Amino acid sequence: MLRLGIIGSSYSSGSHKITNPLLDNVGEHCQPIDKWFEKHADVEVHNFAIPGRGSEEYHKSIIRAAKLGIDTVVLEMCSDRSQIISRMPDNEDVYDDLLKYDCLDTEDLYKIATDPHELRKITKSIACYRDPSETDPVWDITIPGIKKEWLMPYVKFKVMEDMHSWNFWTLEKIYWTLELAEQLDINVLLWEYRRLKDSYLKESLGAMESAHYLDIPQGAQEYYIREYGKKALSDGDHLSDECYEHLVKEWLIPGLKDAGWLTN
């Protein structure tokens, strides 16, 4: 029996609440994706997927897999979400941390963007609403069409967009994960729920000896929307049980077999 690890975001976990009125059992939860692997293949599944997080967590999951003696994982090619995880702060004092940064200075923005831990702390502040005082220098600017309370989130996302940093950090995090997997003798089947924008990403990663890239046309979500229409999604974002079962049975399991890592 193959000991199989699953690494990814909520798109690799299942168990989300059904809200699509076109589906049965609205208000109940979908099955975990593990069930479909165990139903259609002789595997023991260990799911390391973390809903809400992305490839910034993958190296930790590979280490956990190695400790459990797992030699093959199915890895969702998810973007690095460390730069976009934002929430309201637990208290207003967190907001004051923002004032020690000149966030309109390119050099400071780069420093923040290249330190995920620092960036997470700051985005807790700049993504929330607080009526800015006239004396706050960080707000002493106007951009046509941008409400003042959304200025800092706008600046944050605009800088990351211009620097193409999401694609860069995603490539970096997944590449490091595959390098670590290779050192730990762990095989990796790569797949995409949503297509990552740049083709060089999958070309670079798929060339690694320990990795096998599964080319689902347009990514799994778009593929099943085309095939199943409005019934493809259980909650407007995640696949339905029917689509997840088909994904596992007709794509992911055959991908493992094609790579020679699953024999039955």
C-alpha cells in the first residue's frame, strides 16, 4: 500500500460547506478529498493541506511527510499567500506599528515585501479600516479614484503587482519544496486548481527529476466548470463531491500511475 501525502490549500482538503442551491444536501459538508483516493486506489492518505494558506507552508509539509515515511505526495501548485493574508488586528495598537514605516518609499516597501514575517505583521494593519488623522504622514497623499481608507491596501497590492512578486515568490517556494523533496527521496505529483499565470513556472518545476507535472487543461476549476456548468462548484469556489471524485479518479490517480509511483 502506498503511503500518500497531500499538500495544498483548501482546494486539496475538501470538507467545505455546500451552499450551491443547484446541489443536493445544501448546508452539509463535502467529503474530504482523502476519501476519493482511498476509494479508488490502494493508498494510505495523510493530508497536510492547510485551508487559507499557500506554498509558503509547503516545505514544512514535506518535512512532516518525511517524518511519517511518506515517499510520494500530490502537491497543488498554489500561489504564495504570505503577502495577501490580511485580517483585522486584535487591537488598535497593531495599527500603530505601521507609522514607523514610510510605506510609500520604494526601498522600505521592498524590505517589507522580502520579509514574509514582517509583511504579515504589517498587512494586519494596512488591510483594515481606521479613519486616518490629518497628522499621519503615511496618509498625506491622494490617488484619484482611490478612497482614502483604501489607500494603503492599494499601495501594497500595486507594488506587488508591478514587481510580479506573487509569481516570483510562488516559484521560489515551490522550487525550494521540490529541492527538499528530492533530498528526502519524496516523489511529487504537481497539479493546478487554478492556472498559474506564467508558463515558466510549470516548465521549471516539471523539469526536476523528483517531480511529475499533471497538465489539467486550464486548471481543475476551469476544466470542471466547462464540463459541469453551475453544478461544478459546491460553494462558488471549491469543487463539488462529484467533481472532486472525478478529479481524483480520472486525473490524479492516473497521474501517479503514469509516473510509476502507484501500481494498483
